[in-house]
Amino acid sequence: MASPTTVQESLAQDGARVDAYLRDALTRLTAPAAPPRLLEAISYSLFAGGKRLRPALVLACWRACRRHERSTDVARSALAAAGAIELIHTFSLVHDDLPAMDDDDLRRGRPTNHKVFGEAMAVLAGDAMVTLAFELIATDVSVEPALAVALSRELSRAAGPVGMIGGQVLDMDGENAQLTYEQLVGLHRMKTGALITASCRMGALCAGAGAGAGAGAGADENMLASVTSFGAHLGLAFQIIDDVLDETSTPEQMGKHTGKDAARGKNTYPVLLGLDGARRAAREQLDAALAALHSFAPSPAGDELGALARFVVERRH
Amino acid sequence: MASPTTVQESLAQDGARVDAYLRDALTRLTAPAAPPRLLEAISYSLFAGGKRLRPALVLACWRACRRHERSTDVARSALAAAGAIELIHTFSLVHDDLPAMDDDDLRRGRPTNHKVFGEAMAVLAGDAMVTLAFELIATDVSVEPALAVALSRELSRAAGPVGMIGGQVLDMDGENAQLTYEQLVGLHRMKTGALITASCRMGALCAGAGAGAGAGAGADENMLASVTSFGAHLGLAFQIIDDVLDETSTPEQMGKHTGKDAARGKNTYPVLLGLDGARRAAREQLDAALAALHSFAPSPAGDELGALARFVVERRH
């Protein structure tokens, strides 16, 4: 494949790789007994044209942390990590959209999962995406068991009570209560930041960073620390921009209903800081994310991560 | 601890061990950031006085497959496997009881999770139990990474689209359709059988069975095959008796509403075979489960498994 020259091309190329991998994995892991209607419900949300930002971060961090700079192949472990992250992300969207949760009927420009398949199936399809994420890692990274365990641990922790799911509970509880800036940041570090940070860390782990032994272990630890800081700042920048876009974009641009957060009394960055203040805060987080990349610069892989981060903050949907 | 002399004592002793382990693990894995209300919702259902049958099967199969017969300590890996299985089982109950699913308001003699904490929290608490199950394995079995990966794979596969969740979809789709005996057995092999079989297999894996290398690998493979067959037959016996009890017991005996299956047109063994026919089918499955234990007999550990199986079929709630 030709090397991508823009971040959009890079996202499209990595997205296509991960999609192809996920389609194959879904077929492998669900044969022969999985009910067709369940697979249909899973595929409907998983292949709905998401940006594949998290898988792209896994693969870009994997490339940035690899020893052999020139190889462009994508190792199976990095693909498994990318696919597992996207399964967890998609599961969270399907459950978030349920009537008992955010009660949304539009996602990625299409009716939400429960609108098409019913609530019971949407619950079960989301549940199945979680087990499939961990099965993917345990199956496709099994030749490197220590790595598989490290990936499984990162993912479960980032998705669970101290990560994404915990953040969703705080978000729910925080509706119609006035949060401070610090509380809002704390909530989002869990709700969106944990999975974005885990994407970066899992990519680095697949490249051997943080393995903690042998020559260059120190450098490896530094790389893992760098992508962790990069991911944490990028995660916040992503969420702040998400809040800004929710206020300033049309449903057509976003593929989902907009302006709902403010209407239901949710705490958002624009509400706390104003639109300009929120944009400034996102820019500060972007600068901090870019600063965390100094151990990679100047390299094509480091540049790629920087371009991805800028894209996240400058995107229009 | 004194050796238990009855199956009830054994269940109580293993249940107490697993409960203590799970309480400690929950504290460890959710510190410091998990929202207290989420932990409350998880604990409410996890420590609701379940029979702990699946963890007991993990530990009993672990004891039956161990090389060193006389030691009575419980290895941490077996406890982690038992705890993870119970988290997955409890998650399935919480989501099953949701209004969009079976819409139950009574479970283990208490109001169901969503009745106490609301639907959104019940969805999230169930989700969190899944991620915690995999985090438990990745954290507490990490010193034996190949075992951790094998356990994670067993659990994810047994819980997912070709196992429990797939079976729930078939069960839902099968309501008000007439299933054949073979279809009903196929459904239950997935819905309840997969997790019960996985309990037995995970216990055996923790004892080193199926590791596939070194002296005695052949014997190990035989043991794994034996507990797999034992678990599969026991799982069916368990489900048939569950159906029988749903028709013949009071809500007070069962801790949940009874007679609902027939009322909603669900396919059950008593409907297909009559009560006597269903009891006979359960007995046949029990006999097949006991026959699968011949490679262990005569040993205390093999006897223990046999007693557990008889208890499952002869229970009154």
C-alpha cells in the first residue's frame, strides 16, 4: 500500500485495515452457532462508518514505538488491539443510546441500534461486543501471552468502573448539578480519556514498549510514558471539541442530534468556559499532547501522531 | 478449615471463600476513582446470596484435576476464575431482568437491580461486571500469562455470541414459536450450558490440565475432556430442573417469580416432555455427567464432583 500523505488518508487506510480485520474476526469467532440476527445487530453498529480514531491511535502509536522504522506491515497484535478497542467503543455507544440512558434515535447518520433491532437486542449486542473484544485479544494475541494479558488488563481497566463506565455514571449523576472545571475534567478523564489513553498505550505495548526487560527497557518505559501523556491530553482535547461541536454544529454535520447536552442540563466545557474559552482549553490540551511527543521527534511516526492530534482538535464533525 | 462432609457444607465453604475474594478484588480494582453508587449497584446483585454453583464447580474441578491430592489450599488462579465466572453470571441476571428483557422485579428474594438503582444504572452495573471479570483474570493470574489467556478465552467464548448471549437471543426469538427437543437442547447448551461447562474447564485449566506439554500431558488432556463432558451434561440437567422448578415451586421457595415461562409461551422441557418426562431427562443427563467422572473415581475429589451434580438435580430451589 502507498504511504499516506495526509492524516485523512492515514485514517482511511488504517480504518480500512481494521474494518477488514474485524469482519474476518467476527466471522471466525461467531461460527457456527451465533444467531444471525445478533450478528446483524453487532455489524450494524460496528460498521456504521465511524471515524476509527481509536484504532488509528493504536496503530499510529504502534508505528511510533517500533524499533524497525521502515517496515510498514501491521502486526496482528496491533490489529487485535485496535479491533478490541473499537468493539468496546461501539458497545458504549449502543448502550448509551438506549431509552434508559441518553435515549437517542440517531447515530452516525442512521437510526440507533435499538430503533432498528429493539431494546433487548441492543442490550445483548452491546454485551456481546464486550465479550468479543476480550475474545479477540485472547485468541489473536495468544502466541504472545504476556502481551495478551497486558492488553486485556489495559482494556478492561480503561473500560470499567475507574474508566469509561465509571465516567458514564458520574456524567449521569452530574446532570442538573453544577460541576467545577476540575470535576468536569475528572469525569472526562474517565468517560472518554481512559479509552483514548488506552488506545495509545496498547499500541505502544504491541511494539514492545513497557515490557520492562532487556536492553533498552528504559527507553521503552519512556516511550510508554510519552504516549500515555499524549493520550491523556488528547482525550481531553477530544472531549472539549466534542462539546463545542455539539453546540455549534448541525445534526447533518454530526450524524447525531446536537444541542441535547445543554438542553438536558449537562455540564459541558462551553457552559463552564464559554465557546472561546473552551476552544482555548482544547488548544492548550493539544499543545500539551504535542509536547509529550518530543521523545519521538523528528520522525515520520512522531509527525503522524502530531498530525492525528491536530486533526482531532480541528475537525468539524 | 475443616474438610466439609456434605455438599451443602462444601458449597457454603467455597461460597464463603469466593465471596471474601470478590469483596477484596472489588475494592482493589475499583480504588480510588469508581463512583460509590456504581459499586453499591454491583455489590447489591453480586452479594445477594446466590448458590455460587459455578464458582463451586471451578474449585471442585480444580481440586479433582490437581496432582497433589492432599493440599487443601485454594490457588489464587482458581479463585480468580471462580470470581470471574460469578461476575459474568450475575451480569447476565441483571441484564436479563431489565424491563426490555424479561422484566422481572424479584431475584434471589429481593427487588431486582433496576428496581432499586434504576434502569440506566442496572445496564452500567452489568456492563462493569463484564469488564471486571476480565480485569480480575488479567490482574490476578498475570504471573501465569499463558493460563490467564486460556481462562480469558474460555470465559469470553462461553459468555459471548456462541455461548450465553447467543443462547439468550435464541431464547428470546423462540418465544411463541414451537421448538423441537433438539432445538431446545441446542439453545440451552448455549444459554446455560456454556458457562457451566466453562466453569468446569477453567477449574481444570487452573490445575494444569490441557497445558499440552511435559510428562502426563496425555492424562491432562483426558481430564480436561472428562470435565468438559461432565459440565455439558450437568448444564443440561441444571436447566431441565430449573424449568421443572419454575412450574412446581412457589416464589418464596425460588426467590423469584415462578410460572412465568409457561405464561409467556416460552419453550420449556415440561411443556415438551411433561413433568415426569422432564424429570427423567434430567436424570439421564445426571447419569451421563456421573459417567464422565470415571477417570477420577474412586477419589474424594471425584466423589465431590458427583455429589455436586446430584445436588443440582435434587435441589428444591
